[in-house]
Amino acid sequence: MSATTTQTLTSPDMAPVGDASVPGIKALREAIPEKCFERSLLRSLSYVARDLVAVSALFYSAVCLTRLESSWAIPLWVLYSFVQGLFFTGLWILAHECGHDSFSSHLQVNAAVGWVLHSILLVPFFSWKFSHSRHHRYANHMDKDTVFVPNRKPTSESKAEPSFLTRLVDHDAADTPIVSLFTLAIHQLFGWPAYILINAGAGAQSLTRGRRSTVPTYKQSHLDPTSPVFTRQEQPYVLLSNAGIVAVFAVLYQVAQTLGYRNTFLLYGLPYLWMNHWIVAITYLHHTHPEAPHYEDGAWTYQKGAMSTVDREFGFIGRHIFHGIIEYHVVHHIFPRIPFYHCEEATFAIAPLLGDKYIAQKKTSFLADLWEAFTTAKYVEARPSSEPGVVHWAKA
């Protein structure tokens, strides 16, 4: 099957939505059972409690592991960091639910829970929420989207070679497998911090004030309340996001005083890097697929952009620890206030209407898909059969 959907943290009337070639929002909304839009605070909190119990139990086990002097210590630390990284990612995704207000119908509860969970993971909750809202509003727009905006096909008039950092962020690596593997590792481990610190991967017109080319890179940080990434009304919330991160750093400092910096890195730092990997991989693969188009300004509509998203499969981990964000992302882009535990049913309801617009990459290896996409999807270009302003990934 193949799919695409659209909606955002904001209402669809904030961007053009009319397009006869894709199903209308109203028709899709009517196809979904009403119960799928019901948000249960108790049920959502139960998932938070479950994940926090798992994280706490793993932390306790790791503290015990710091006292182990054995040849088994290294493989046990590897296992711990991997599993803890999975549950870190699960908590990240639950905070993501809060950012979309799909966590519950109580907006202040959503804000408080999201702020706490994301702060624990060193994520600036409100800062992320604001730019993520614009990602949903302008999904797959070649200039206004805020995440993983692809490079256009190079031309003879193209400017000089991009910098080394730009090549890493844009996954524009050399063709040799060893270089591709190195740049993929950098991409996965530091892509998320690069987005937070320098707005890496955002479109040329994604800022709320000015073009990216006119704003110094360091001024595009999600940690800077004066950054043109945000409106002036959003600035106080950026400071609140920063306060949460500072508080967690203070706690980590106290832990380091007791257990040592090395053990603190093993306890928290390694799982944090695993979380970075999963967040970047999930987001990247949601928007990188040969059949998922991107749109220039004149061809883009809200519906088309939202429906150029991809559902994939990641087995038990994806469905039960990552809360289905990999498997049912298309419907999330159309109706982000549907709680994750209703997204499967909602997907089945709209898939027949979407027809060949629904992109579902099933029965493949998620990590193999990551490698293939990273090593082949270098830039987008127009296809001979494409409508004007529609571009697809070119296969290297």
C-alpha cells in the first residue's frame, strides 16, 4: 500500500488545504470512528507510569552494575544502554503526545507532563513543540518545513561545495561504504543535538522572522529565546524549557559526585545516545522514501504534504515500546490529536480512501531501510512524469 496524511498541532486552515487529487480532510475525518478521537488521561498516564517503572528498574540495575568488577561488565553495559535507550525513546514519544495535546483533553496537564518527561531527556519541550508544530503545518514543503528538508539536484549554477558539517547533516556522504558508515553514525548520534542547537535540516523559509541565509547559524538555536525560530510570544516558554534542562543537569552533576563521571556517563549518557539514534532514524524514515514526494511552494498544499509520509514496521519494539509511532505515522500527520493507542484503528479506517496515496513500507528491516535510504537518497529532483513543482528522491 502507499499513504500520506496531514494535520498538525495547529488547525488546517492555517495553510492551503484544497486539492482534488487527494482525499479531503472532512472525508477522512468522517471515515474514522469517533472513539478514536477520545483522549484518556488515565490511560495515557498508565503508559507514562509503565515506562518510568522500566527506566527506574534499569537505573537501579545499572547502579548495581557499577560495583561489578568482572569481564561480564562490558557486555552488560552494552545491553543495559541499548534497552534503557529504548525506554528513553518511549518516554520521548509520550512527551511528543503531550506536545500534540493527544495525551489528554487537559492542556495544562499535557504541558506539565511533556515538560517533565522531555526535561528528563534533556529536550527543551516547548521549544521543540513550537518548531514541531511548524513541521506538521508545512510537512514536505521544500522551503518551509523544519525537519530533514532535502537538497535539490545540483546544477551547473550550484554554489561551491557545502561545508563538511553540512555534508554530514544532509547525509551527503561519499559513496564508499566506510565513509557512509562513519557519516551515518554521526548523523544518528548528533543529528538531534544539531537540530536543537543550530536548527540543522530546516528549510530556507522555516523561521518565523527572516530567511535562514540571513541569520547566523548560532542564532537559530532552540535554546535561544530571541532566536527567529520562535515568535516573540513563544520566548517565555523557551526560557521555561531551558530551566527544565538546567535542573536535570544539576541532578546529573550530583549523581556524578556520588558515582563518578564515568559511571554517570554509562548510566545516562550511553542510553541518551541510543535515544538520539532512534529519534533521528524514526523521523528520517518517516519522510525519506522513493515514493514520498516533496513540493515546491506553488505545488504544495497542506493535504499533499501531510500525505507524503511513510508508515514502516519495527515489530515488538515499534508497537509496544515506541508506542506505534513508526507503524502509524501517516494518520498522525493528518490528525495529530488522535492518541497513539487509537492510531492503528484510525489507519485501517482511512487506508481505503487514501488508496495509492498511502505509503506503507511493511515486511522489511527498519535498520536496513535506514542504510538504504541514507546511502541512496542524496537529493530530490523532478521526474519526467511529475507535475510541476513536485520532486522525488533521486536514487544514487
